[in-house]
Amino acid sequence: MRAMTYSRYGDDDVLELQDLPIPTVGPGQLLVRVTRAAVNPVDWKVMSGGLDALMDAHFPVIPGWDVAGVVEQLGPDTPEFSVGDRVAAYARKIVVSGGTFAEYVVLPAEFAAAVPEGVGDRDAAALPLAGLTARRAIEALEVTESDTVLLHAASGGVGYLAAQLAVLRGATVIGTCSPGNFDKLRDVGVTPVEYGEGLEDRVREVAPDGVDAVADFVGGVRGTTLALLKEGGRHVSIADPEVTEHGGRWLWVRPDGPALRQLLELVAVDRLCVDIDATYPLGEVAAAFARSRSGAANGKIIIDTTR
């Protein structure tokens, strides 16, 4: 099978397109023929060695944790799926190695979710990591219709999905972003405010008494978060591990097939929108990483493994 790989930590120049054996399928596992995968910043951060203290790597590494595709083969005792089923998954494993930027990937059945009719492979591949992170944040905050919620980086890959999920719960949602994304947030029922210096004052213009809950999807905003939280307020971050020292919770998303299925069902009935920025063929993962790293992407970056 064709697979994008790297054999040592480094920048994009360590990436190499190789022909590798199709992986073996064990008990409780699925062999998925990959049609689309998605880039997340964590992919190139792992490649640089930035997560080496948290995760072991077995080289050569195939990067990529998001996937959509078709079940090609079942391991023993895998009654949940059938050959030919369309599935999506957040396919992060304990060891960084056999990822999704390849023509095939093996993953545990419990990671996978059946893709509903009407949801295309691009949206299905774009959803897992960002969608499950957003869902985990909104659930950890226990968002309700009586809450005013502040989301830092609300127009980004995770923040945009979290904003929609919070609105679906009936909350009043304030989202930070650049002015160019104000309409994007307004369209899903969010009040946008410009990030940067003076953010606290701008949020207080919308919520004079402060906010009940805050989700940080960007980092570097802890002071503003604490200043705006009401007494007893809840806050989480995916970017600031020190949030735990201030009564908050640091989140790290987990693979969860059933939860992903719920998100896919929301996409299928147009209650959750996934933004796509660009699609690259498998051989151009380096260009896709550069696009992600630039910060210019407005939506998810997709890898078409069939090209």
C-alpha cells in the first residue's frame, strides 16, 4: 500500500511516500480502506518530536489520526461492522506508528462509527478529532440553556464545532475570532468578539456580569478567562495544562466510536456544519502540513488517499 511516512523526527523534509505491506488485522479490529483523512496540528507537532514525552513512536511512522473509509476486512469477534460498511474514526493509538495517511489502516472496532447516508467522506474524515474534542469540552463544562459561555478561538477547527454544540444546548455563546470570521459565527447563533488586547472589555459589553463557562481552544488566555468567570464558573482548556492549577480542567480527547456516531448524525440532519479548507493528494502531505502550520486555513485540511 502507499503510505506517507517519516523515519525520524523533524520538519516536513522527513516525509517520504513509501510502499508498505497492508497491516495485519487482529481480534476486535477493522482493516479500513482509507478514502479521506484529515490534517490536525497535532500531526506535525508529533512529527517534530513535540509530544515525545507523552507518546512513544515506532519508526517508520505513518502520521494521521482522522479517517473515513470502507471496511475491507474484519478481525475475529467484530460483530459491530460488516465488510463494505462506510466508517469514520479518531484513530489515535497508544503508540504513534500506523496512522491514516495511507491507503489502509487498522483500528479497534470501538474507535469506529458508521457513517450515515448523506454524509460525504470529506466531512466524515474532518469530524473525528475536532468534533470529539469539541463534544468533550462542552460536556466537561456541563453547558445548559441557562449558561453564558465564552469560547476562545471559536472559528477554528475545534471551536467552531464547540460553538454549534453549545448553541444546540440552548446556551448564550460568545466566541472570539478575527473580524473576518464574525459572519461565520453569527450564522450559527454565536455573538462574535475580536480577540487580542482589550478582549475582556469587549466581552463585558456583551456579558456585563461575566460568563458561566469558558473553553480555551488556543492557549495564552488564562488571565482573561479567570477575570471573566463568575464565582463558581467552570473552565477547560485543550492548550494550557496549567489550567488545572486554577480550578480548570485540561482536556485530551479520546477515541470514541459511539460519540462520533452521534456527531455524524447531527451532520446528516444539518444540525452540525463541518468547514473544509482544502484537499491535497496523499503525496502532498508536506504541503498540507505547511498550510496547517501557516494558520491561514479556514476549515479542515483533507488528504485524499485515492490520489
